[in-house]
Amino acid sequence: MSKLWSLFPDKQYTGVDISSEFIELARANLSGLPVQLRAQDYFAVTGVYDFVIMRLFWQHLPQSRFDEALSKLTDITAPGSSVLITDAYDEARCFVPALPEFQKVIAAYTSQQSTIERSRDVVGKLTDWVQITASWRVGCDMPLILPSSIPGYLRLYHGVYELWIDLFECLGELDMDFAPAREELARWRNDARAYTQAGLRVVRLDRVG
């Protein structure tokens, strides 16, 4: 948000997250900037906005609330507004050398999320919905690949993947032994050939009516 404010300082900004802890972190990081921050559920948001950013939101939303969420998005925007959505693009993920034990953890998590109506391929459903509505159109749909060859990214990915295992284990939602994946990642970390990449799908929806 600080980057946006530096580019467009004449705009008003509001940040919303359901987690009060995340809001407090944001307040510390954005100290001194004229930004309103609210610990609030998305469905309780009021007002009308000309630009909305939704980052990794839809994959955590139960699909039974999908229509409600889309209706809410229409309520809080006006014709001419845009919504920038960034969410998972798992097709782009790869590991060299292969990490079969770690990929088992990812597959188990994806399956577990499916049982509670959450989908990591949710952006595809969003663009399908846009095709049958008169209120929105897809202004941009772009897959973004983030390779570990970018300086500093390999170390970042090492840390993120280890944190994933720690988080899944702490949550206790996956009935599996995490030790093989943890050991595999430790070996991979020290492999000079190590390469990975992740993907994001970036979609801009434009409000037309």
C-alpha cells in the first residue's frame, strides 16, 4: 500500500483484513501514511470504491459463499471501477531436483481444503462467472511466474517451504508424517542444482454496469 500511495498520493486508501493481528502489523509498517485500516470481515465492508485489490482472498473463501461474495463486490464498486485479483496459479510450480515428499504435503493440503469447499483454482471460476454477467468484464488475465533465479528468491523459497511444513504440522489438519518432507527440503536446500518457481494468476475485472 505504501508503494501505491507513493505513486498516487492524492487518493484515499482503506485496508481491510479479518485478522486484527495483521492489521496491527500493517499499522506499524504504514505508520505516518494517511491510510485507514480496519480489522473487519469482507462481508461487513461498506462504502463504494473505485479500485479494489484482493490478494489471496478467494482461495480461502468457501464456495458456498461465492455468489454472496461476488454480489458484495458489485455492491461496493461503481461502474467504471476495477478490481485487481491475485491468487494461486499452482500449474506453474515446479522443483528441480524433484521433491516428491514435499509435493505429497502440498497435495494433501489441497485435498483437505477441497473437503471444506475451498479451491486453489478459484480464479478460473471467477472468470467463468464474469462471462455470464452484464456488470463485469475481464480486463486482464495474466499468469505470473516467479522463478528462484531472481536474486534472493531461492533463499526466500527455502524459508517459505519450511514454514509451510511447520504451519501444516501445527494446525494438525493433515494426518501425515512430515519428517520425510522436512528431511527432503533440508537436502534440497544444500543442493547446488536447486531451482523452484511459483505462480500467481493476476486478473483485472472492470465494472461496466
